[in-house]
Amino acid sequence: MTYKQHCHTIGAQHEVDEWIQKLHHAKEKVSRLHFYFHDTLSGKNPSAVEVAEASMTKKSPTLFGLLNIFDDPLTEGPEPTSMLVGRAQGLYGSAGQQELGLLAAMNFVFTIRKFNGSSVTILGRNAVFQPLREMPIISGTGAFRLARGFVTAKTYFLNFTSGDAIVEYHVVAIHY
């Protein structure tokens, strides 16, 4: 570690220590966010890729045992050209044998405005063919330290052939 990196680490730790000291006086906030998640499995530059599958996955109607890693853009509107507000990074695996249900573990990492550099972490079941799904927020970073809450997901677009999807997300995050 260089001297500069060491000083940056100490400075960051000092900022965290100050935040913790003020925590017992802090008031909880509720932040509501809305954006679109673009999961692209097709084309030359997919944002989601298959990394593993079980021997029986291709025979399963739910693709049971399939695991994908993703780094998907989050945009203000449903159009891919809409303003980028962050990235969704994580993994999802087909965990349902009877119904397509994904186990999703992901971070929404924000890149604009007051939440730039902050993230919320989601871990839960995403029953993709349900009209509206709910998953819990289990934590966060930056402005979302100690976050809890939930997200709702609603499919805006799905191409059954390619697997490409655009999903509308509403976030309700309780944090300090």
C-alpha cells in the first residue's frame, strides 16, 4: 500500500467513525426511488451472462439450477437511451422446480446526484411471472448505511426468445 492509499484509508475510516458517533442522534429517513433495470442476455455485449448450470437444467421447464451474473444499467425511464442512474450488479439463479422463481442477490449502485456512490443490497425471491414482486433490502452503503426496506419489481418488457428484459423498480429504503 502506498502512502497516499494509506492516508485515504485512514481518512475514510475517520469519516465512518464520525458517522457512527452521530448515529444515536440521527433520525431515520425514508427514500423512495424509481428506475428501470435493463437485463440483456443477447447480442455482442450482454449485461448478464450464464456462469453455471446443473446437468438437468436444459430439461427443466423452470431452468432449475441456472446461475447468471449481471452488471445491468439502471435508467430513469424504460428506454435504453434514458439517463443512466446507476448499475445493478449481482447474480440470480433459478431456484424453483415447479414455478420459475429466481433467487436474486444484487446491489443497486447509484451514480448520480445525492446518492452517487451509495448502494442498496437486495436479497430475495423474484417470481418473474408474477405481475408484481417484492424483495427485501437487507443493507446499504454510503447514504444508505444500515438500510432496510423493500423493492417492488414489475416486468415492463420481456423477450421470451432472447431472455432480455426491462424491469421497473420502486425502492422504499429506510436509512439514516
